[in-house]
Amino acid sequence: MQLQHSDSKVQQADFILPPNLSAWFNAPAGRFSHAPSGVDIENPDYLVTWDIHRTQEERTDGQHEWWDWVPNMQTPSAGQDTAKTH
């Protein structure tokens, strides 16, 4: 998939997700922003969340590090107040 940056001059980045569909949920309408990266999305089709765990120690020799992607199958609550009230 391609990530859209809020600055139209920045080239769209490709981002690859594992092919497990259990982490995909229909997204509510709205605007979703990630300020540090500049990714800005309006009315996305889906929300996808993953828990990512390192499976190999950090290497100093330049070799690739390995990661385990575990689908987060809890329905996302973007834009909703999830705090409990008493």
C-alpha cells in the first residue's frame, strides 16, 4: 500500500503489511493524522493494527534484524473516548 504524506511534494512511500486479514477492520469516517511522519488520511477504508516484536537481538554488523508481526484482532476505537467513567 502507499502512504500519503500531508506535504504533496513528498513522494508516497510504499508500506508492506503481512497478508493476514484478521487485523483489518472497516474504518469509521474521519481524518486520521500521524504528526511525526506527516501521514494524513481522510476517510480511509480500513484500520489495521499489529503488535510487532523483535525476534533477534540488535546487530552491529549491519545484518537484517528480524521481527514477528502479530495481528491485533481487537476492534480499533480511533476517535472514540475509551476512558471509563464512574
